[in-house]
Amino acid sequence: MKKILFCGMTGDLLCVKHVLLNALSLKKRGHDVQVVFEGESVRLLPKLYHENNPLYFEAQELGLLSGVCLTCARSLGVYEALLPLGLPFLEELMGHFDMAPSLEAGYEVIVL
């Protein structure tokens, strides 16, 4: 079993959907998978939520969505829109997500 952390960065909807598809695929194969949203990707989460996107909700139900970068959410003006989603805001590294603990725990990081 591998430990994989997907870090969504891009504001491209297709890319974020591919992050979710691959995270779900790997989870179903028994791998330990986490997904974090950073950068422009944080803007897409309210859209996926309000469109009832099945990939988003399946990943959320399986506990794959580990959180959202707090600074990116605020800087990109979507902090308020993200609150109803209930995802944790990550701010360990000067307001951003810190990859170091995940790497130290043996996660392979894939940034898309």
C-alpha cells in the first residue's frame, strides 16, 4: 500500500476533476490517499459543491479531502464560499499548507 497526497494547485476544472478521479481510484485499490487544495484550485470547490459533483462528494464521503489553504482561500476571495463545505483550513506554514509532515509520514506528493 502506498501513501499518496494529491495537492491540487491549478484553477483548471478538468485538472481538479482528474485529481479527484485518481484519488478515488487509488483509494479503491487500497492506498492511503489525501487531497489538499492550494492555489487557484480553491476557487473550484464551491462550484463542485453547488453542482453536486459526484467525484467531489464521493471523495468527501471517503474522507479524502484533507483541507484547503487558508491564505489562498482568503487571497482569492472564496473564504466565505468555502465555509459551508466544512473542509478544514490549513495554515501551518505561514498561512499555507505545510507538506513537510506528510513527506515525513511517508506520503508521495503529487502536485497537479
